[in-house]
Amino acid sequence: MVHVEKVDVPERPSRGAWVSVWLAFGAGIAASLAANIAHAGAGAGAKAVAGWAPLALLLCSEVMTRVPAPRSRLLNVVRLGGTVIVAGVAALASYRHMKGLALEYGEDWLTASTLPLSVDGLVVVASIGLVVLSQMRRAAIAAERAAALARAAEREPFLAAVAAAPVPPPQMPLPVPPAAAEPVPLRDPDPVPVPELAPVPV
């Protein structure tokens, strides 16, 4: 009988957790985008430039949550480094635009200087939450597949034994002996001549 270890299946993140984190992330991106556009110049080009940084951060977060981390350590470092750069640029642009907008609306210097930090902090926390939830979801999917294979092995012990059996190393084919030569038929020997006997005188 084949013994199959029981696989503990972690739970997938609940829909409420996904909705809460996405709402927090969307609210932070929307606040940053609105402040950047409102504080930008009157031209459409200026508004587009000011609104690009939050959109870039949104796209980076979507890629981080949807695409698994690469196996290569170098590629993973480049991926994380690029995300940090985009997040830093978005945070700096959001801070400057929101601070200037708050000052224009009559807020004091301290409030105008600290208010943008609440938006940037919310975006950072929500981004980390999205990455964690995506990792939990991938781990749960992998565990569910392993558990399904374990249940199938319990139902089919013969297949499980075959799957668990070590694969024998490939064997070299035995040498084929050369084909025997066909026998050559022997030629009949030539008849031996019998000498004639002289007649015996009577």
C-alpha cells in the first residue's frame, strides 16, 4: 500500500480582503491623480504630465500582483528596483502637487506639508497588501493542486506506486553478433583412375 502524505491547503484570500485593499489603493491613486491635475498648468500637456506618475504606479502595482516573481535573482532585483523608482517618482510628484494645492486653498504650512504623506502612505500600504494577497493566492492554488494529486494517488494506489518508483537508468543495447557465413558446398572429388591389368597367360 502506498502512503500519501496529507497536504495542508491554505485558504485563499477572501473577496472582502481584495475589495478593501483595492479600494484603499484606488482612493490613494485617485487623490494623487486629482491633486496633480488640479495643481498643474492650464494646458492639456501639463495636466497629462502631472497625471502620468500615479497612473504609472497603478500599472506597476497591477504587474506586481498579476505576474509571478521571476526565478532569476537578477531579474527580481531589477523588477523591484524599477517599481521602487516609479513609486518614488509618484510619491515626490504627488507630495509637491498636493502641498502646493493645499497652500493655494488656504491651508497652513504644517497641514500642507503633512497632508500629502497620508496619501503616499495609503498607497504604499495598499501596494504591499496587494502583493501579499497575490502571494497568498498563488500559494493556495499550488497547495490545492498538490492536494488534488494526493487524493488521486489515494484512489489509484497502483498509479501512485508507478509514479513513485524510481526510473531505471537506460540500458545499452546488447551487441548483435555478426551473421554467420553461408556454408560453401563441397565439390565432388574427381574419380580415381583404376589401372588396367595385363592378361594373365594360361
